[in-house]
Amino acid sequence: MKSYPGALQGLVEQLMKLPGIGRKTAARLAFHMVRMPGEDAEKLAAAIINVKNRLALCSFCQNLTESDPCPLCRDTSRDAHQLCVVEYPADVASIENSGAFKGRYFVLHGTLAPMQGLGPDDLRLEKLRRIVVEQKISEVVIATNPTVEGNATALFLSRFLQPLGVHLSRPACGLPVGADLEYMDPVTIRKSLDGRGPL
Ligand SMILES: [Zn+2]
């Protein structure tokens, strides 16, 4: 391994902790940062600290927010009886961009992954159940990604929520198998949500 000056080495090691960033990319980014104007480097550092200090989870939908409840949960023009369950905050942003859904959300922050020890408690499913009952939710759209893990989680959720007598639906298969909602175009998301079917 190449030996960099301590400060640079420290930056490379921190960047390597980011998803999808290997040693080579981390070094390239680090060298770019060394060449950055000081002002830009300070803005980048401040932006990272800001998201850590200012963002928290909405106590209702668990989306990332600067105010609790989040703006989506506070919006009284939205349908309070429809709930869309997604894996990550980025999925909420993608669905909002599509304009196809006007209800509330619930963010799981992952999928069930027994091999990694991720169970129903980690996804706060008891809280989801409570919201469905207390908010008198009439439809739950299970919009986990159409991946193996996302489909398994959807199946688990449908069994988990069925006893509550709520209408359960899943976006139509217009969503490509194995794809991530986060990277899909708004038109595909809108079509698949419009054509959602019962689970
Ligand atoms: Zn919220």
C-alpha cells in the first residue's frame, strides 16, 4: 500500500468507509479535495456535519427530517388514510417526484435480512402496526424494492398486516425485477403505483 502523509492517509481511510468506494477511488477523491479551494473544502465538511446535527427521524413516518413531524406528515392536504411503506428515505423522494402518491409514508430503513440478524424489531414493525390501527389506515401500499429481499419483506408485511383487515397493495410489475426504486424514473414509478394490485 502506498504511504501518504498522515492527514491524506486519514482522509483516504474515511472515504473508503463510504459505500462503493474502494482504495483507488478514495485516493482520487482525496487528491481532488487537496486541490480544492479552502472555502469549498470547508463547505463540504460543514455540509457533512450539518446533516449529522440537524437531521433526525420523523416520529411518525421515520423519514429523515429537520422538523418533527416532517413536512409530509404535517401536510393536511394529503390522504391520512393511505400509507406507503418503503425501504429508505431516498424511495420517498423518488415517489414524491413521480407525483403518483398523495398519502403518508412509513420508512423501514432496510429489509428483513435474517442472515444479517435484521428482524421485525429492527424495522419497527410494531410501530407500523400501531400507526395502521390508530390512524385508521384504509390502504397500505407495500413499495419495497422488487428484489429478493424486498419481495420477501413485502410478503412478510402482508401476513403481518392482514389480521388488521386493511387493504394491502403492491406496485404493478412495471418495476423492473431487481431494480432499486431510488434510481427509477418518475414515469415508471407513477405507472407502477397507478396500476398497483392487491397483495
Ligand atoms: Zn413524517
